[in-house]
Amino acid sequence: MVAEQGQREDFPAIRLKLQQVLEYVNNFLSAMAQKSEATQQTYKRTLREFLYFFTRDRRFFFRPRDVVRYRTYLVRIKRLKPASVATYMTALRRFCQFLVDQGVLVRNPARRVPGARRPQQHSRTFLTAAEIERLLASLEPSTLVDLRDRALVLMMLGCACSERELAVLDVADIRKQGRHWVVYVQGKGRKAKDEAIPIPPKVYEALQEYLKARGEVAPKEPLFLSHSPRSRGQRMSTRGIREVVNARLRESGIKGDRRLCLTPFSLRHTAGLLLAEGGASVEEIMQRMRIRWRPTALLYFRQRGKVGSGPELQQLVQLPP
């Protein structure tokens, strides 16, 4: 169907040699230099696959039918999951738009070719109300490590922070903004900590208890310190945070048979559901969770009620009136 639409629009066949396409890809990647390192690597990886297909296909002339053929290759030959197909197709779509901007193409042949059907629910699971209570009960603070781990977990549940965001936080990133305390995080694809996320009172209280137990702290110190023998007193790494939270999930007994699908990132998904169950709008969820694609935020509304949170658990995400 898409190919037929493309033919009716009379996309001209653009015949480029491999060397020409390679040069355009390199120019495109250079133009992406202002993006984060992770984003640049994603473009390099996905366009490398396109170049392989271009070489083997030998009849990719930048028409919608050619784009459809590439998508079919990703699905049937590469056997990529829908989310991965969408990523590869986004990269090709933006590369083709770059070629349009450069005057190489008249129109973007990938613009009307969808990547893949988006999932109707998140691949990672979430915690129920009973499991959240069980996890928090297992984190009753008795040591500095307990205080740190409780603050980590509550930052994931109350601020929807990922391990990567938590790993780069400094003490100075927690600031007062108007009536609320906020934390400035470095969101996905960003190069700076320029997104202010409000901290619910329950989460802020846990952070303050942890910092108070550490004694005098300088603003430039890491917010979360490692206590492992090799890196004691240094900034926690993303891997270190993941290992700590996984250990707490196991020790609380809630991982069980969900060992592979219940991960630290599941706490972030739980935060989204808590927000939806608490009456947050789609726009509020997008802002609180750093989500830029509206359908992703809507997934939380489709699963609303599955956590079963009551007024007490809602305090984890609620802000002062």
C-alpha cells in the first residue's frame, strides 16, 4: 500500500554509487555532532546496517518501495523487534531528510513509511502496591548504605529517574525552585543537566536523611557514593546502581520468577503508573518522566490501575499543593 502511494507520487529513481552514499552518511553524522554520544552511536550503528543493505540490494533508488523493502529486510531477515525496527527506520528517515536538505533528493521517501507497530504496553514489568510496600519495608534505614539505597529507590519511584541519570548527579543538582525542590538531570540524548524534575516531599526527606548521615558535603560531590571495596567514596557508576537495586529487589523477595523482566528500570515504569493513577495528565507525565513522544506516555494510561496504589503510596509522586 505504501509502495503504491509512493509510485503515484512519482518519486524519481536516484541512482547513487556506494562511495557517494558513504560520503553523505559521513556528512550526516558530522552534522549530528551536537547530539549526545549515545545518539551519535545509535545513528552510526543503524546507518551501518543500511549501508550493508544498500550494498547487497543493488537496487535501492530512494523510492518508497525501496524503503519498504529495507523495512521488510529488518523484520524478516534481521528479525528485529518492533522497537528496534522503529529506531533503524527513524535513522533512515532523518538521513533521507538530510539528503533532501542537501538537494540530493526531491522528497523524503521514508517519510510515509512507518517503522513498526508500536507496543501497546511496556516490555518491562512494574511493581504492584504490595510489592512497593514490601520493597520499602526492606529498606528501613539502619546504616549509611541503607539510607543511600532507600534514597536511590525513592528517586526511581518518585522522580522516575534511570540509573544513568542518578549516576551523574551531584549534590548541587538538588535546588529550591519556587515552592518545590527540584533535581536537575541529564536526560536521554542531552549533554547537560538542563531538565528540572520536581522532587516529592517523601523523596526529598529520604535524600536529606542520607546527606545528613554523610556529614558535611560539598556541592560538587557526587550525590550517591559507592561503598564497594574497590571504589569506596567515589561516584557510583550506572552498573553499580543497577547491581545495588537488583540486590534490593532480590533481598525483598519480590523478584521471584520475574528475575529477567523485573529490573531497576521497572521502578521508572512503576513511577509512570503511579502518576497516571494519581490523576496526572499526559503532559504532566511527559514532563515528569522526560518523555518526548506522546504515545509513550499514553501507554501508562492504558495500564492505569494495575499498581493499585492508595493515598499512602501516592505520596511518593505527589507534589505540595
